[in-house]
Amino acid sequence: MTIRHIKIFLAVCAQDCNVTRAAESLHMSQPAVSLALKELEEYYGTVLFERSGRRLVLAEAGQRFLEYSRNIASLFDDMEEHMMKWDTEGPIRVGASITIGSLFLPDYVSAYSARYPKTPVRALIAPGELLEEKILNDELDFALVEGTVHETRLEVHTYMRDRLAMVARPSEKYIENRTIPIEQLRTMHFLLREKGSGTREVFDHAMEKTGFSIEPVWEAYSTTALINAVRKGIGVSVLPYRMAAQHIRKGQLIELIPEGLDLRRNFHVIYQKKRHLSEAARRFITLCINYEMDYPMSTLNDAEI
């Protein structure tokens, strides 16, 4: 017994048990329809139709089978409709590291949902190493991360360029000369993101190239906590430029230029090697790549990060 048998049975019932009209509606021959009904009765070992003169009428078993058939056919059609659209309208499971998730992902999702309102987007904002693990466990389709990608089983593609900014509270000595000799960094109090964050990794790697490292006096998961501490004069910090930009524009922070320190970095999209990405996922990634050409640069509100 197949869904074909059920649909033939339903067509016969819809035509008041007239096999000839059912065959015409299905573009089948009458013998083929009659054979399908016979196969159904043999399969279940019961009579679905009884003869009343030259007409067929539903037997009691046929009435019960009609109820089941309607439910099954409706469920099957619903499955067909949704599964056929799964690649373009199925849910997207996207991860984002904390900086990207705080500053960019809300705009990405908003723009994507406006274009493709039928495609739900499920997001996870977390440290990069956890996102890598989630992708490998098939709990995420892809992720947007900054910094180093550690897992070799992942495809890594750069989708945007970015940089960090060293910031301090405005003071006479920094306003007069914002350029900082690299050796002077040894004497400064640094307030940094936690170990393992993309921002921290970029800074640590840049410092390694200078031949020494920095031991921070503060570490924080929250960029807002670091900004507030810098504004109080507790020390200097290294933050994503786009997160510090509005505070620099308002004169609350000043950007320092450390000599010879390269704080440029890339944002990456990562996913499992050889994994099929749905059309919906590919469209989301394309939106991220083209976002700054299609939309104004995001700005960060004073919400906690």
C-alpha cells in the first residue's frame, strides 16, 4: 500500500464512488484505478466498497479508511510542501562570536528577515571555540567569528576586514601626542578582554611579534565594562574600533597609535568541510559579505555587551 493507492481511493470517493470519473480526474485508465482499489482490499483483507445495483458505495470499513486517508494525505501534502522548500525556507542556525554577535548580527538578521520573512533564523552568541564545537556537533550550520580558528575540520573564509583600537581617557599627554612608542606599553595598565576571545588573541599575537607580552590588570567578558573603566582612568584598553568609535566621536575616549603594532584583523565565516549549506544559509552568508555595501555601518548603543 502506497500514498498512490490512498490518493486513488480519495479520488474515487470524491467522485461519488464513480470509478470512470475518478480515472478521468487522475488522468488514468479505468482498469488502473480498479486495480488499485482491488490491491487495497487485498492488502487489508476487507471490503472497502460494496455494489448497489451498478453503483459502488462505501462499506463500513471504507468509511473508516476514508477518515485515515484524508488525514494521511493531508499530512503527506504538508510534508511535501515544506520539505520541497526546506533548502530555501528551512531554518538557519547561525553562531556569532561576542563582538560580531553584539555589533553586527542583529543588523544581519533584521536585513535577512526583511528579505526572506518565511525563513526563521536561530542564533547563538558565544566564544569562538564553543561555536567551533557546536558546528562540528551539527548544532550550528555556520558561524561568524573574529580571530584565530583552531579546528582544522572547518572551512574558513574571510568575509570582512576590521581593526582594533587602543583607547584611553582623554588627557593632556595623550592629546598632545597620541603616538605611543612600543616600549612605553610596558609601563601602561591594560584592561583587556578575556583569554580566548578573538579581540584578545589578535592583541596577544601582535604583542608577541614585538618580543614581549602584556599582563592585564583587568580582564572582562564585557566590552562595556572595559569602556567604563577606561573612562574612569583606570587604564587603557584594546577594543574593536567599531565598538569604541562612538565614544571616540563624543570625546569620551581617545585613540592611541602604538608604533609598529599591527591591530588589523579579519572576520571569518566557518562551517564544516564538505557540508552541504542550504540555499537559505548561502543567502545569509552572501548578505553578510555584501552588508557594508548595501547598508550603512552599524553603530552600537549603550546596551551591555
